Amino acid sequence: MAANEERSIGIVMNGVTGRMGYRQHLVRSILAIRDQGGLRLADGTVLRPEPILVGRNESKLATIAKEHGVDSWTTDLDEALKAPGAEIYFDAQVTSRRVEGVKKAVAAGLNIYTEKPISEDTETALELGRICRDAGVKVGVVQDKLFLPGLLKLKRLVDGGFFGKILSVRGEFGYWVFEGDWQEAQRPSWNYRAEDGGGIIVDMFCHWRYVLEEIFGPVRSVQALAATHIPERVGEDGKPYACTADDAAYGIFELDGGIVAQVNSSWTTRVFRDELVEFQVDGTEGSAVAGLRRCRVQHRSMTPKPVWNPDLPATEDFRSQWQEVPDNADFDNGFKAQWELFLRHVVADEPFSWDFLAGARGVQLAELGLQSAREGRRIEVPELTL
């Protein structure tokens, strides 16, 4: 193509009436790329994404399309997959519906980009990977937390050798999700029903797999305790329902190099930290605390020497003894950043490492986490191959 030539690419977006599909993927990613004038490729071509919206609620789809100036929308997935110019299928449906949608899109010859988890079990995830490989389509899985400014800074510290030998990682994620009785819940009710693919282990262990592996090293074992702290909630219809899925999980992961990671995930905790997720990393030469956006460090040479004395009030302001890691770069929305990489992968064949095998590893850790919780034991994490 000639330099500065425009090229459109149709993206079938299934599940855009949901919270993540609408807010992060449609509005803050695809429409944001469109509104910035497209995505410029290395050869000068400007790639212009054209969303084709798909969902089950016709009224919601029509409202979203009108509000954002999207011409193409339908409740018929088969129709959308045949749309002229459609090259990518994106799936943000509930997990239980994802496999069917992906298989239809592969059969139609579209490249696949999907939210995690890519399926409800590891074997199905691997099967999807093989189907896509054999069909010759390009695939990607959303792994958005790798693109958070705080974790990008943390990765920079690891790559620069700041920590010396890394000893441990401690993560805290979560917030209070209202039960739906006297205040509306911030999450959909299916999240709390195991039969609908809900549960915080299924939701979050996929994230922790790629965060731990991409920043620190491969996960070799898992030991988890799952809890359903709140047994009943009130659904969108105003009626009570039984919670059959875990709403909190307490995990210990052993990584290569003897690193021990502890990560608590909870929808039943009130926040007393600076951000909704924070990771503390301790090493022989220094420590860091990273969240969604911020990252602070304390080097060995600047580490104070506190003395335990419960009889006296604390005399040190421990938080003030840490230094802020500078941005040193402009950070875009993490979902949008990964979308741009995937679009370059599809059109310009640029590398993209977060494929369905990576997605299967996330499903595997969630599956093994649930098994560990049921059996009350540590479980080794075997290697996966397609």
C-alpha cells in the first residue's frame, strides 16, 4: 500500500452491552483508535477499525450504536460474521458462551481476539488453540494488566536488576461489591454463580498467571483457599439468589528461582490501600510497591532499621521513606495498547505473544486453583502444549 493510504478493518464485537465489552473494548479502545484518526502502521498505512456490534439485547445495541455513530449492529452473530470487510472476531460474552462464538468465527475465516478466560476448562482452551492453528487464523487473548502503568514500571525495575535476587511477591486485589439489597451491586449476578461460569478464582487467577509469569517467572505450583463469604445476594431483577461461586480466594504460588507469591483476591474486602490492586516485591537489593498507576521503591541503601516495641507509638512515617518511580513514558489505556498490537499483528504480521496457549495457561491455573481449594493441598502446575 502507498504511504498514508487508509485501510479499513471490520471487527465483529460480540458482548459490547456488557461492562467490559462496552467501556474498555468498544469506547476506550476501538472507538478511541477510530477517533484519533486510525492506527498508523510501519509502512505509513493508516488502519481504521470499523466495529460491527453484536449482542442479545436489541434495544441496548441500538442505543449504543446511535450514541457512538456505529452503523453496523445486529443480534445475529452468523449475519455479522458474513459482513463485508469483517476480518476480526472479538468476544467479550460470558465465558460459557465464548467457545461457541469463537468456533463459528474460525469457521468463517476470521482472526480471533477474546477476553479471558477463553473457556471454562483447560482441555477446551487447548482445543480452541488447535482449531485456530489448523485454520491458519491469528489469535490473541486480552492480558490487559501487563499494560498498566504501575506494572510497566515494575517490569522496568525487574529488567534493570533493581531487586537483586527476588524473594517474594505479595499481591492484594479487591473491593467491596455491594450485595444488591440496599445498594446496587457493581458486578453482574452471574459472577457469583458457579453454574454460569462465575467465581473470583476463575476470573482472577487467569490474570495472576500472566502477571506473575511475564514479570517474574513461570508458576510451578499453586495452593489456594476459596471462600464464599456472602451466601446470598440480590440480582438485577430485585430477587435474592444463592451464591454458589467463591467471592474470595487466598493463593500461594511458587515461581522459578524460589520466588514465593501470595495473592489475595476478594470482592468482600474494604479498601485500605492506595489502589484497588497492589503488589509488593521484596528482593535482596530493594523492594517496590506497584499498583494500577503508581510504583514506589526502597533501595537497600535507604532501608531504615525499625525496632519492634509495641509499648510505644510508631515514631517513623514508613510510607514517606519510599521513592516514586517516574513515568519516563506516556501510558495509554492498557486495553487500547494491546488492541493496537493485535491489529498490527493481523494486518502487518508484527509479533504478538499472547495467543491461545497463553490463554490456556490462565485457564489451567484457575482450574488447578479450584482443585487445590477442594482438596486442601498444594498442586504442581505442569507445562502445556498445543
